[in-house]
Amino acid sequence: MNIHTIDQFISVYLIICHGFALSFGEQASTTVNVNGIVGHEVALPCNISPPTSDDEVSLVLWYKDESSTPIYSLDARRGVVGHGKHSSSDNYATRTYFSTVSEPATLQLTAVTENDEGSYTCRVDFKKARTRYSEITLKIVVLPRKPRISDGKGDLIHKVAGPYNEGDSLVLLCESEGGNPLPSLTWWKEADLIDESYEVTPQKITFNQLHVPSLHRNDLMVAFSCRAMNNNISLPISTSVKIDLNLKPVQLEIDGAYEPLISGRLTQLECRTLGSRPPAVITWWKENRKLKRTKNWTNPNGNVSISTLTFQPSLEDSGKYLFCRAENPEIEESAIDNGWKLEIHHVPVLSLRLGSKLRHFHIQEGYDVYFECEILANPWVTNIVWKFDRKELSTNTSAGIIISNQSLVLQKVHRSMRGRYTCSATNTLGTSVSNPFHLKIQYAPLCRTGQKSVYGAARHETIQIFCDVEADPFDVTFYWKFNNTKEVLDVTTFESEDTWSKATFSPTGVADYGTVQCWGKNSIGTQKEPCLFQLVPAESLWQMTFSPLLIVLVAVVAGLVILACLIVLGLKTRSKLRHSKDTKAAKADSSDERGVVNCKNMKGVGETFTSWEPVESEKYPASVPLLLQVQTSSPTLTNPSDTSETALCE
């Protein structure tokens, strides 16, 4: 017997059992009514608790209406209900699940439709007790569509109605389509019910028209809501609109008006208006020109609007009419003005720029550059000063600097003229300084000072020589050459970045040492004088870099060491001679009682040195002994144990 035959047998068995149960089984005493909403989830309850503690659920079957085929089954005949086999008909396969965890157990039906409405039977078979039936009547509620609100002209309103002018009448129409059962339609003002007189058209459209005779200030931004409701298990479906009102400004004042203003000095003027709804639009005007440097805000109550003008007057503003205007642009002829004629006091106002035909980013060495200092002043200026990097300039034709009132001419500029230029002017009200102008001058590469110029390398040693140049623009192309006095060769083993380059050398013989030359080239031109570097053998680098100053320093230190040794030798010798004066007197060639020191080693006896004696001198103190005499004879010392002098001589 195959699986298909077994399934058919089970289905027939269940139908037969259902028939017997309807005739002889336990019938439900009450019917449970359940409401569901289209598209939502609904839970159909079924009591599956056994009547006795020693009993268990064997089989649960769900039927709809008069159908003899179950729409859902839970088979626990081979185990416990928690591990029973769940199955459902094709129409409910993805939308139903029987939950035995809840109390009571429920058949969960999701995404319900109008076709799900009807009578449901839950049959519960126990292993011992009689079969139990539960009847559930499911009523499906179809929600109405969200209400639509339109104005008296039929235009649909989404969030805000209007704006209306104060005192206008208000007509709002609310409509809602569909719904089963048909909904009620009511109007609410905030939380207050104001109209519940709705009607239904033959097309099952429910509508309610609201009429307000006159709008007042307290109706501003108040929410009017239309609510549709056709059940008691879901919240009403509501649509709200707010009422916007236009109100004229009623007052306008300016703080700081009618006072003289100083040209070039920032001045703040405040304009304040009352009564406009929505907040008035405040603008500032000078004659027929609208001013832009303003800051507007409204107080928390919304009935006071303030605008602050940050104004820097100039000479041209003298006698012009400055005024503040407040208006509600939605209401015709609602503008009000307040203003006065300006009285201007001012110091010079300066503006420094290049000559009109010059382009700042294309100035090269050798070009002629001229600046213009534009001045607005009343009274006129008495002095004009030009400065370069904060140092005052004066006319110097040999240096190419020419000053003529409000103009500065720089002839044949060079890179030392790069920097910050300003002009200043003075009148009776004070001195003003122009905006700084940083002059840029482009030039061809030139060798940067302070670079290492001598490189030492042993044979077969790899060394890198660095070449750094100054240039503007920085995009530099480099060229290298090597000169060993016999030939000049191009160097190709180098790499570059911006204004520096490094070349790699590995000398193998005498011909690989010599002079290395480095050139740079940018869009302005090629470097006139190359950067020179000497590549020398490593053993000669010390001699080349040994400076005269270092030689002098070494000589001084060596001299001090020798002098100290001679002083120690003289002191020791004098002490020995005094100790042996009597025994050596006979051997002395003269009677002046001078001590004699002989130096002897394995090669023989050296020359004889006389003893050290104090000498009165302005140059040396009396305590410092000086060498008085050197004898050519070489007598032998009588005491061969005097090894200190011998060692010292050696």
C-alpha cells in the first residue's frame, strides 16, 4: 500500500469519525463570537484541556461552515500534543497555525480576508474522554478608507488648510469610501466633538461637511480632525488639518535711528514689529536697494518679529534714505515702513589691487608690476604710505620702485620682491590700512644654498648625491652631468620629486671621481648656474674637509699638553738634582751648580740637558721653570737607578 492510498484512507476515516461525533459526541454549550479586520491577524480560541489529569489530547480538527473536510489538523495519536503533526488545507497552508502554548489554544489566522468570515468548529479528541466541540463565529470587519478633506473649492487638503485671512469663513468637506459596516464620520476641534451629522451616498461614500462662520486669532494652527469608525476593536481612522491665518502687522519701531553713522564702522540697527500672523517679513532698504546683511527671528509667542541690520556705511550713503519695512506678503497692502536720511562721518576706505591688465598668477621675474590704491575719504587724505612686509617704501628708481600718489610701480621684479604689500592713508578722522596683497613672482630654478657639496665614496660603494633647488612653480625637471676632466657624461640614474632630485653613483676606478652637475627646469626657464658637487675617494675626504680652524684648535691643544709635560719633567729633575748636589758637583763642567740630566736607551746616550731653574720674567711666573741651556756633550749619569728621567726622555 503506497503513501497516497494511506492518506486517502486517513481522510475517509476522519470524515466518518466527524459524522459519528456530530451525532453522539459532546456538543459545545456556547458559541464564541470573534471579530477580525481585513488584512490583520485573528485568533480563534479552542479549549483542548483534558477533563481529567490522566487524559491527553489525541487529535484536533478544525472545520469551516458545513464542510466535512478539516481545514487544519493536529495529530498527537503517536505522542504528546506538543510534538504532534500539524497539517492544513491548501487554502490555509501559509496563513494558519494552531498554537497549543496559549491558554486557551488558538488557531492563528493571518492576513484575513472577507472570505474568511463564517462559522468555525474545533473538534478535540481525547485518548479517554469523549470528543469536545467548540463553535466560533468569525465576523470580518472591512475598514473604511482613510478620510479625505477638501476645502470649499474642492481642492484636497493634506496637512494645512489655508492660509485664510482673519474673519474669513471656513468650509471643510470630509469623505470616506467603503467599509463594512459603513462608518460614522465626525468632526473634532482638537479634543472636542463639533459635528457628527454625516450622510451616506448611494455609492456608499460617507461624508460630513463642516462650516465655521468666522475664523479668529485663536483658530491659528488649531487641528480640525475627521474620524471614521465602524468597529470597537480598532482605533478610529483619522485625518487632521491645521488652519493657517494671515494677520497684518500693526506696529513698527527702529532702535538707533536718526543718529550719525561712521563710515567703515559696523553699526547694528534693530527693527521690531507686532501683530502679524504668520510672522511678518522684515526687510531693510537703502533707497531702492534691498540690504542683505540681516538677521531675523521671532519671539516664542510668535507675535513679535525682530530684524537686526549689520550696516557698514560709506561716503556714498550720505543723504540716502534708510528704512525698515514689515509686511505679510499674503495680504495685499499690508506693508508698513519706518526710516530716515543718513548722515555719514567716515575715515578713508582703501582697496589695494593689481593693475587691471595684470594677472596675479602669471607674474614672472623681469615683469613690471603696478598696484593701485583706491581711496574713498571725506575729507580727502593728507598722506599715503606704501609698505612691503611692514617696511615703508619710498621711490628708488635704481631699485625699480616708483611711488606716485595712489600708485606703486615695481620695475623688472625679481623674487626678492615677493611678499605682502599694503597702502595706508590718513585724514582728519584717522588712518586706514588697505587689505594686504601678497605678490607672487614665478622664477626659474636656482641652487639652494647650504647643501652638502663634497661626497666621499670608496670604490664599488654606492652613494646618493642630493640636489635641491628653489623654484616657482615647483614642477621641476632635472638634468645631471658628470665631469672627470677627461670627458663629460650624462647621468641617467636619478629620481626627482618637485624641487629635489637624487642621483646614484658607484665608482669603480679613478675615472669615476670628479665633478657632478645638476640643473633644474620649470615652465619659467632653465637654471642658469648648475649645482656643483665633488665626488672624491673616501680616503681624501678627511683632508678636504679638515678646516683651518680645526687645525689651529688641534695645534693649541697639543701645545698645552707638551707644556704640561715639560713642567712636570722640570719639577722632578730639579728635585733630584738638589738631592744629589754634593755628589754631582765634581762631574759638573761649570761652577754654576746646574743639574744635568742624561737620557739613555738601548741605542746609546742622548744629549745632556741642564736642570730647570726659576727665571724672573714678565711673561712667566717665577714658579714656572724654564729650560735654560742645552749642552751638546753627553756625560753618563752616575745613578743608573734614576729610571724616571730616562723613561720620560724616551
